[in-house]
Amino acid sequence: MKIEGKRVLVTGGSSGIGRAITAALLGKGARVVISGRRQDALDAAVAELKAKGDVHGVCGDVTETAGRVATLDGALAHLGGLDILVNNAGGVRAGRLEETSEAEIRAMVEVDLVAPILLTRAALPALRASGEGLIADITSAIALIGMPFYATYAATKAGLARFDEALRRELVGEGVGVLTIYPGATDTPMMRTSRAGAEVGFTKEPAEAVADAVVVAIEGDGFEVVRGGEARAQMIALNRTDPIALDRRFADLKPALAEAVRDHSAL
């Protein structure tokens, strides 16, 4: 797909991976609307991103019906249509399952799984009308390799990944593609409350590196982006062929990992 001139909506686009993807797409000549829950953060992001191209902000909470309507209607009004939807808004609460509140569990399910499904459903008519539409969903490497203390987050991201796979096949031949992105640990505001580092398998990469890979995949009509290089590829393979080996590896890391992520919350 040629990105120049494409009309794009990026949810959660005021910071982190969403903001980096927005900047990368603007650099390729796309027109972008970013959404988020906080007007002040949106205004600040738009003010900085305007130097790169045509960008506009729409305030709305995609976990709420009214917020999704405002987000999509605002994007369509500003852009005059929609070619690419990037479902990036997300949240996480790490820790032992029994120490995670019902409210935190439901919040993750709503923002990481329900919201992108419902926004995608609402956006499909506009994406079909584009003639060259694309849905790009930000999941997580944890969707491919379940990590201890991220059980609910893993469930939501794996659910979104399988939603993408099924929807991609549902939309074959209908002018709308689906791209699934699996970032690893990324240096974003969402990770600020996590103290997990390389010693427990969390080697953070810049959000811009993820964004650049997404742009390459869009331009090359790819269907997935898996970050983490050869080390991640080996872990994914091992998780399929000998998952007990990974169980043992995580068992050794559990005490340090539990301490490192017990305060990791971004909801």
C-alpha cells in the first residue's frame, strides 16, 4: 500500500507507540487523526506533530459507546473518509491474578479487546468504501508467549490477535486488509511503572523502531509484525515445541519478575 495521501485514525495516538506510528505515517504523507481520553495530552501532541503534516485530535474514550462514536465521527468529518484504522489504545495491570481487582480485569478487557472490536465494526463501512482499507491492531508479544503476572493482559491481547486472524480471512477479497503488530517491551509511558529490565526478559526498544516496522509492513502489504528479533523467534518456537522448558525458565525468574512488575499499572 502506498501511504501518501491515506486517511488514518490512530487511537491512543497522543503518546507511546501510537504517537510514534502517527509521526511515521505523517512522514510518509498520510493525513492522521489521533484520539485519546485527555484533551490536554491530545492538544500537546497535535501541536508538536503538526510540523510533520496534517494531524488532528479527537477526544474520546473508546471503551464507551459515546467515545467510539465521537472518535469515528470526528475522524470521518476531518478526513472525509477512512483508509487505515490503527487500534492502539490499551492498558495494563500486572501482578498475581488473585491480587488484581475485578475493576482492573474488566478495564483491561474493555480497552484491549472489546473497544478495538467494536470500533473496527463501526469503521468497516468507511474502510470498505476506501477500496484499499486496512485495520492495524497493536497487540503484544505476550499474546504469543504468556508471561507470569500478565494473565489477563495476555488473554486480551491473544484474543485480539485471533480476532485479527479470523477477520482477515473473513475480509479476503473485500478490499480491507488486517495487520497484527506484536511489540515487545517498548520504552513508552505505559511501561513507566514497571521496573522489569533485561535481567527478567524485558529489553525495551524505542517506540520509533516499532513504528518504522509497522510502516514497512503497511507498504509491503504484510499481515503481521513480530518484534524481538531472533531471540523472540526462538522463544516462540520453543513455546510450541517444548513449553515446559519455558515454564522452568519462568519459574527461575518468578521472584524477581513478581517484584519488578507488582506496581506496573497503566489503565
